[in-house]
Amino acid sequence: MVEELWCHAVRFLDMYRTGDHSGHIGQLYQFADQTGILETHKQCLAQPYEDSQVDMKIMYYELIRMMTNYERENCKDPELYDSTKSVGKIEGYQELTNKLQRFLNQRFILDIEELNKKHAGDNIAIYGDQNINQKIDDLEKSFNILAANNKILSESCASLESKNEILEGEIETLKEKILEPQDNKEGTPMATDLVLTS
């Protein structure tokens, strides 16, 4: 419950930091808070903020104080909670925290660079996919043209075969007429006397 409130408060603060500072404090309170912290905070500080009696720094200081008190009160082991809170008082803790933050920042930068490289690779892959798609489209068009030409050639071939069969039939008929027994009548031409004319 409190974790969600922390996230909401940080998001609101980030929006306030990057946006206008003229108000809209009502957005902070538009969160379904089951702890009651926001309602108490609103009753105590919303009107003073609207009247410019307190600034956002005080608003957040009080909100953080209220949330940490709630966590302490609802912690199963309050002594453990207090002992983890006192870690900040150890000598060198701030230096360690700063180094850890620098390390995390560097790690985030490297991760972002890696994601950017991967994203650039994805763009190349997308371009390659588009190029492949274009080639497939070109091949389909060529195939359709070849299929149409093949159909025309098949029809022409069928027509020529039909004409060839007709001509072969006519040749056979002529051969039969030439070779059939001739009457020995005068005036009947002999097979050797016939001349084909076209």
C-alpha cells in the first residue's frame, strides 16, 4: 500500500518538477490511498499551499515524514526498521551511497547504449525485411508475366499442332489418291504425270 503511494508521490513530484508550478495540487490527492496518509496530508496542508503559506518542499517533507511514520508503525519489527534507518549515520555511508549511485548511473548509461544499438539493429532488420518484401513482389510480377506468356505460347502451339494434323491428313489423302490403282484408260493421268501445285 505505502509502496504505491511512494511511487505516486514521486511521479507527481516529477510532473511538478517538469511542468508548471502554479498549482494542480489536487492531482496529488487523486490517488486511491488506503493508508489515509493523503487525506490527513490534504486536511493539514492543501489549503495552506493554495494560500501560498507553504511551498512544495514543505509539502513533500511532511508527506515523506507521514509515510515513514506509517511504515514504522506498521512494521513487524520496529527495532529492525530503526536499525536499517540508522545505517545512514555510519561513517563513509554517504560516500558509499554516492559511489553506488555513480555505478548505477554508469550501468544505466551502458544499458541504454546497448538498447540503442539493438534498436538500430532492429531498424536494419526492418529495412532488410522491406527489401525482401520488395524482391518477392518483383518476383511475383515476373512470374505472372511469364505465366501469361506461357499461356499464349501454349495456345499458339496447340493451334499449330491442329493445323499440322490437318495438313498431314491432306497429305495422306493426296498420297492415297496418287497411289490408288489407275484405270488404264487413255486420258487418265499416271501418278508420275501429276504435278502438285500449291
